[in-house]
Amino acid sequence: MSDADELDEAIALANSGRIRQDPPPAPRLKRIRRIQWSADGTEGPDCTEGLDGGETSGSAENPGGAHPHEGAAGRDGVPGRAGPAPSGHCSENAPADGTRPPASTRTGTGTGTGRATATGTSTGTAEDTGTGTAEDTGQDPHGRGRPRQHPQERSDDGAEVRAPAATWSEAVALAASAVTALPRETVPLAHALGRTLAAPLRALTDLPPFDTSAMDGWAVSGPGPWEPARAADGTERPELLAGARAEPPQLADGEAVRIATGARVPSGTSAVLRREAAERTGARVRTATPPQPGTDIRPRGQECRKGDELLPTGTAVTPAVLGLAAAAGYDDLATVPRPRAEVLVLGDELLHRGLPRDGRIRDALGPMVEPWLTALGAEVTVTRLLGDDAEALHEALAGSTADVLVTTGSTAAGPLDHLRPTLRRLDARLLVHGVRVRPGHPMLLAVLAPGDRQRAGGQPRHRYLVGLPGNPLAALSGLVTLAAPLLRALAGRTAPAPREATLGAEVSGHPHDTRLVPVRCEGSGLRARIRPLRYAGPAMLRGVASCDALAVVPPGGGAPGTDVPVLDLPW
């Protein structure tokens, strides 16, 4: 695994209390600019290797500082997917034409001896002094500053220039602000489930629309005892039933009439006497405990009056919302549709059934991502298994009509990672290219050109791509960081209120990045605490499969008794 994944794994193991047989190497504290020499003795393009596990910047695939081609590290941290850097450029920071990146794109100042440095003021192997932005030096670790609006720009010669990876808070804010809600549609109640209210739900009638009985029994007038009410012919009046269209005759003082739950209460009724509390002796109805006025009567407008706002715009349409809308008189609802999403599973090393074999592993993301997106409010139209086929990926991205495409794997810069070249080929615009969060730092968010299919109203809309890392827990991190706020904004839903919880045990932190840690809730009230779960490495799902939430642990970790933000799971 890469240096970055080594550090993530070490933190997870420290939290689990287990001892690792082969401890990871100590983090190296500086970045080394390696200079390649060509056959004619001139200096070739240099590449900067991140050595501190999270401090270096400028690499979308490698925001934590691990070199994507080093050792046996694989694509997205999966062993067996590594490969040497292509000839002529040893880092994703180098332009595709093999030229040296302009000095304005490199942080730090070079020192040392030898032929030449990046600035031309000294020669030989250069050490970076670490000068740079606040993110580079570890300032503002929580990312509370203003979100970056243009993380991808172009230099004067047209080469791509990448800004430092976003902090976790910045990435969430960028995903939430990148889109507007889909155009509203009015649909029948039967088709509104899972959508979002595009207008406030206001009562079209009083609820209840008339005084009704809350129990089976007797509608009585006065303190009692009571005589059964009589019709004009002298016979006892029949029981009042729910759904009777005719308004029941008024009750006189001292009279009672049988009544069923939900039936309209006749005028003059002071209370409903429950059937089990009533005793009929001869021509009288008696009770040992006379009911108080208004007992078991649901008065007109008890729940709402006509015109009252029942639910605000942005409310998700649940089965209960459908019931309330129907009770309030609605046949159709103005809604924001669910965003359409497609899932593209990348990687030839993945098996989709049976046991792992022949150097291949089971795909854990295909079965997980689609239902996770559905729980987040998306309408997933298809999950496609593409492997490592660059042309198939290009065709899938170019031809998709989904609002959001979600890919798994291929977010790094290995020889089989085709996502970024395909995005460049499609002239996509990167909004987020790497996030300072563990696990999941190589995640990305891009804007694609509008698809052929248009939403209601005939206006073309841009499509969005969320690139998830290939490690399972890292992919989950991408879902909660980028996919959740993006889908929420597209669906027009209001963001949940921030929630914090108290750590019940120490949680190790990354030196410079936020960590998302599976936790379980214990106790209640003042004793309520959250405790980190074991098996929280980037490639593990065992911890999150049994967790109650994800704790957002700031750089440096958290001590027992510290309050940290908590992300609830979408179910």
C-alpha cells in the first residue's frame, strides 16, 4: 500500500487496540523533489513525492502526500494495481506534454548543490522548505474558511494547474453549492413518494373537517343520567356511523345516542361516553364516572385550519407526508423530482460473484453504492460493470442522460486509471479534485456537458460526476462528503441540522486531515457517548456495517469528552 494508506492503516490499528506485525515506516517529514536526468545530461521533468502522509499539496489523486507510483501500492490503495510512472513525467503534477510545470504551480523554495533547481538559483537535489498556503502549513484545519470556487484553472500556455486539495468542510460546501434544484413537476400523489415538496403544503380544509367521535360509545348531552334519543315516531334513534352523509339531529339536554368512532358528533353533544364505561338500566344510560365536557371529541380544526402551512418547501415526501397531503385535500403535489443517477463500477480485478480467486477480489461497491444513493434520494437507473476499458468509460460518460454519474475506483493516476484522462477528453470541469479527509482523499467532483435528454421545461442541464476511490470505506467517505450534499441540493431538500456527540474514548487523528470514523452510540442523556469501532481501515467495511454514525474527527484526533460533529446514516 502507499505511504498515505500505510498511515491510515496505522491509525485504524491504533484505534482498534491491535498490534501490527509489520509496523509502517515512520512518516517522513519533508517533500523531496526528484530530478530525472536525460541521456544528454539535461534535467528532465521533476516530480514531488509527498512524504509526510498528508501535508503536501497540488495532487488531486494524492492530496495526502503519498506517491501514486511508489512501491507495491495499487490504484486507489488496492494492492496489485501499481505501475511505473509513464516515461517523461513521473507525477500527475507534470503536464501531459512532458514539460516542466511553471514555477508558479510549485510551492516552496529550492536549496542544495548541483546543476540547477526549479528557480535556477541553486543546483542538485532540492529540498522543499514547505512554504505555501494555509492549507499546506496546517492552518485552518477544520476548513471553516470560504470555499474554493475555482479549484481547476489554466495557465497562460493552457496547461492544467491544480489548486491544493480542499478541506473536508470546503468539499461538502462546494458540492452543496455547485447545483440548483431540478425543475419542479406536479405529479399525482401515487407518483410523489421519494420526491421533495417544491412548495409549502398548506391545508385545503380544516382537519378534522367537523367534530367527530374519538371512540365507540354514546354521544351525551349534559351531566347524566341520559335517556336514549327518540325519533319522531317514538323509536330509539339509530347509531351514528362514520361516513353518514346526513347531518345528525341535535341532542337535547339529558339525551344520548349511540355513536361509532369517526362519526360526526351531533350538535348539543357535551362529551362521548365510552361504551365500556356506559351502563344501560331500563330506559336510562348511566356511568360511575361522568365524562368531562369535550371528552373523546375531536373538534373541528383541532389539527389545522384551512390555509395553515403543514410542511415547508424542501420536505422529503415520505409515506406519512402522502397521508397528510391526502387528508388535507390534495390529489396532486408540486415536487422536485429525484435526481437520476448511474453507477459505473471500474476495475478488471473485481469479481461480481463467488469467492476471491486468481488474484481477483469481490466487488463490494456495486452492491453498496446503488442502495446508498437510493437512500440519499436518488433514482438509480442502472449499475454498470465497465472494468478498465477507457473507450467504454468514455462512451458511458458521453452518452449518459443521468443527472449524476458515480464511478468507483480509477480516481488516482495509475496506468489503468482512465477516469481523469476521460474527463479531460470530455472537457469536464473539476470542482473538487482531492479532499483532505481520511479515508477517501482521492475523491473528485466534476461537471460534464449537458446530456441529450432534457428535463421538464426543455432547458438542458449540466451533469455531474462523483468519483469514488476504490477502497470500500474510502468510497463511503466520498458518498457522505460529495454525493450526499450534491443529491440533496439537486432534489431541493433542506440540509439536516448539524449534530455533535461526545467521544467516549480517544480517537487518533491524522496530522493534517479530517478523519471519518465509524462510531457506535452508548448510553443516554448526560451519559451518552460515541465510541470508535474497530476495522476502520480504508479497505474495510466491517466497522461501518455495524456503526450508528460517522464521527468527523479533526486533524490531531480527539480526546475523551470532546464534542465532534456526527454524520447520521441515511436510514
